Amino acid sequence: MKQNTETWMGIRGVIKLYEKMLKRVCTEHHLTVIEADVISFLQNNPEKDTAADIVELRMLSKGAVSKAVESLIQKSLLDRRPDQQDRRRIHLILKPEAGPVTESIESVQDEFWDMVLEGFTEEELEGYARFRKKLLNNIDRAMEIEGKKEYEA
């Protein structure tokens, strides 16, 4: 049982550290954490560029993402483009003005990974990559099973 608590505390600690570091970007560029998160998501996932993608993959509320998108558009950091095949589908495009923000986010991400992976050998990092891949595959499979159970209920 203690191992479970430590694992959850560790996961939460990683998230809190990253959010704390990301707040420096927010302060520097006058953004909320959700706005920085939206920019970061679009920067790192160019093939996933709709508000629905952000809601689903970042597990943020639809309202929070909508509010952040509107604010980023008002700040001239983000633009909307209707899909060519489905006009109901709206793509979110980072504008060139977002460049300084994305550079700051990338710098924070590099610093974050340098901090949390400090002292690991190449062999340990390779083991971590294998572990992470298996863990994420197990999570995906479990989510599929749970989704089917919900659907059947």
C-alpha cells in the first residue's frame, strides 16, 4: 500500500514541479497556466490541433480550453482555421507572434527534463523508455476495456 501512495505522490510531484516551472513563462508573457498549456500542446502536437483534441488528450475542461483559446486569439497568439472538408471542425494555428512564448516553453521543458533525469545513466534511461512504453500500452489497453464496460452498462 505504501508503494501506491508513493507512486501517486511522485506523479503529483512531477506535475506540480512542471506547473511551477511553467508559471515563469506565464509571468514573463502574461498568460494563464491553461493558456501556456494550450500553446505548449499545439507546439508539441501539430497533428492534434483542435480544441476537442486538447480537451481529450490534456484532460482539461471544455470551458477552460474554450476560454484560453479565446484569450489567446485576443492576444494575437492563436488563429482559427475551418477544416477544408468539414467546416464544423476548427483548427487552431499558432501565429508567428507566439514564437517567443514557444521558445520560453521549450526552454522550461528542457530544464525540467534535465532536472528530473539528472544522474541517470544511458542504460537507465533506455530502461525507463522501455518501461514507459509498456506502461502506456497497458494504460491504453485498460482504457479501452473500461470504455467498453461503460458502453455496455
